[in-house]
Amino acid sequence: MTETERASGFGGSRIILTLYAVVVAIAGLMGAVIGSMGLRDLEAVSFLGLVTFQPTPLGLAAFGVSTIGTFLGVLLVLVVFVSRRYA
């Protein structure tokens, strides 16, 4: 970490984690919006075949957060692993 990054408080990992949190929050918000529209043809959705979410605002928000959070989190962990191993 350079002196500039320490002084400003913004390192690369802090920015990436903030963006990750923002994207996951947006996914939850969009799930809640879709669930609150009250569409009649929505069916329950399953996450990895383990958990089933009902098409309610809370259920679809939880589905969006868990789906995006898991898949982006796995990609983020892989990028960190590769960058530390092969840098």
C-alpha cells in the first residue's frame, strides 16, 4: 500500500468491496421491486436447488441478494486468489 492510499483511506480492495456491496444491494432492491409489482404469473424460484423463494417482495429480494452475492463473491475470491498467487 502506498502512502497516498494510506492517507486517503481508499485502497483498491476497499473500492472493490464497496462496489460489490452496492451491486448486491441493487440486486435486492430490484428483486423487491419486481416482487411488489404483483405479477400473477410468477412462480417460486429455487437457489441452487437448496432454497425456494416465494414471489413476494421479500422473497425475490432475498433471491437476488443470494444469487448475485454468491456468484460475484465466488468470482471475487477467485480474482483475489489468482492475483496473490501469480502477481
